[in-house]
Amino acid sequence: MIRPTRRTATDADFARRRLAQLAVLGLTAGAAPAALPGSASAATPSSVKAPSASRAHYDRARRLAADDPVLRALVTALTPGSGLPPLPARAPVKLFDNLVLLSAGWVSAMAVLTDDGIVLIDALTSPADAEGVIIPGLRAVGADPAAIRHVVVTHGHADHFGGAQTFADRYGARVHMSPADWDLLDRTRPADAPVRDLDIADGAQLTLGGTTIELHHTPGHTPGTVSPVIPVQAGRRHHSAMLWGGLNPPSTVAELRTFLASVHSFRAVMRRANVEVELSNHPNDHGLERAEQLRHQPPGAANPFLLGGPRTQRYMAVMDAMLRGRIADAEEAAGAAGTGAGARGAHTVAASHARC
Ligand SMILES: [Zn+2]
Ligand SMILES: [Zn+2]
């Protein structure tokens, strides 16, 4: 069940200011761990201060992250009270020979280029984003948007499905989503929802032009969140990339436990697929900074998205530890609020904004 936070403008402003501060901290080399978000010394309102049961998990996540900017960004994103920065759209970047990042700033889509057309992973927030970001972005990198054959929607939130129907209507693209999130859209009937099309089964393989993308159910952020494993190429080198389909934690203990179980099952998938590349559909992984680095670095320099196997596994270990902290927070809040109001109390502490 989705429980959107109804923030006041003042709260939203505070969250943005705080995130800007955290981003600076997260990017500052050598910043003391004690100054990171979620620690006892961070200047946070009492409602989001980490209680003792969760602190050990958050501290472990920070130790795992150490000074790795990708992992530190993940810690920040999963710290209670954090939010997404309001960032402007930017020019597309080819992250690999066959993978294009199409970013509206605070949310991104990926285009997988194959010999027989394009698979789009997510479709940004709206038909306007389809027209204004994805279509011109593909043309800018020399790809033909009319070649979009499939749109894989990672989950049923508007910032991921908003542009999907544009590609179905204009180019005949098929739209894929998990049954649980098609059901979510059937229940909630949001604006710009795509017409129900193809179901994604857990572990499904989507093949186009000799490229096979694996689609795995990783429920938690929504009941039917899907995380792809994508083969990418850099010259003659081939790698396996993962994209975690929905990061922002849900509200209740039960939903958080589902999320944690998905982290575990997907880690096993990643090991089997020898995943070495980490991708995200929101800038919660130092991704936009890495994309800019890639855009400006000389040819042949190391690709900042190619983390290697151990570091991508450590990324998931950080996610695991942060989720355990969130579960401890939610359990503590539920206990403090009493059984009747437990869910509401957990929601306050989790400061969930699961709509993105
Ligand atoms: Zn989102
Ligand atoms: Zn979402």
C-alpha cells in the first residue's frame, strides 16, 4: 500500500535545503562520518533523529560506504528525511555503446540500443517529457526514437510511466509492467497512465536484436517494482548492468521487510549474472555526477559506472544495512505509537515520499 507523505510547502522547502546540505557533505572528501545524515550529531528535527536500535545499522552502512561517493550517495538517499533535489534536465549521455541516459534531472530513463530497435527503461514523468527529453535526446545521440519497440516501466509511479503511452501511440511500442503495478494503476487511475499492455513475469527475459534484458520482481518501493539486468558494451568488452527499480523505502514494517527480501533475492541474481555496473532511475547514486565525468573525460578513461563485482555487491550491502535501520525505526515508532496508531507513527519517522 502506498502512503504518500503530505508535506506542507515549508516542510518541502526544508527538505530541499537539507538535501542540498547533505549533498555537499556527501561530496566533500574526508568529511567526518559524524557529520553525515542520520548520525546523532546531525542537525535534524527530533522526528527524524535515528533512535538507538537503528543507529548501529546506519553506522555499519556508513562504514561500508567509507569514502566511496557512489555508496555515500546511497546512504544519503536512504537516510530518513532525505529527498530528491530539484535538478534541471540535462543533455543525454551514452553511458555505454548501447546505453543512453536520458535525464529530466531528478528522474532518468535509459535507452538500450539494439540491432533491431530500442528498449526504453522508464519513460519519465509525462508526454511532455517524452516529447521534450526522450525523443530529442535519442536523436542527439544518433538514435531514431521511432525504433522504440518496448517500454519497460520499473514501477507504477508517474515519474516512470508518464511518457510511456506517447511511444505506444506514436511508434506502436509495447508497454511492460508487473501485474501488481498494472493493478496499482487500475486502482489509482493516475493521469498519463499507459493503457494496460504486457505483464512482466518474475525473471522474464526480453530479447530484441540479439540483446536479452532480464526483468526481476523486487517489490518494496511498490508492490510490483521490477529491476532489470542489462547487457552493456564498451568496445569489445561486455558487462552486466543492474538498475534497482525503486529505492525510496515504503512506510510500514511489513513493506520494509518485503523490500529487504528483494534486496537479498536481487543480490543473488547479480552474483549469478556477474553484475559489474550500477545504474539508477533517480540521482541517488552519484549518477549524474558520474555521467558528467563520463561526458568530459578523454576516450579510454575508466568508465565511472563500471564499479566491478565487489563494489556493486557492496552497494547492495549498504542498501541492506540502511533498510535494516529503516525497519528498526519503523518498529520503534510502531511500538511508541501503540498498536492502533503504529502505522501512522512509523510513517512519521520514515518520512516516506514513496511517490517518486
Ligand atoms: Zn521515481
Ligand atoms: Zn516510485
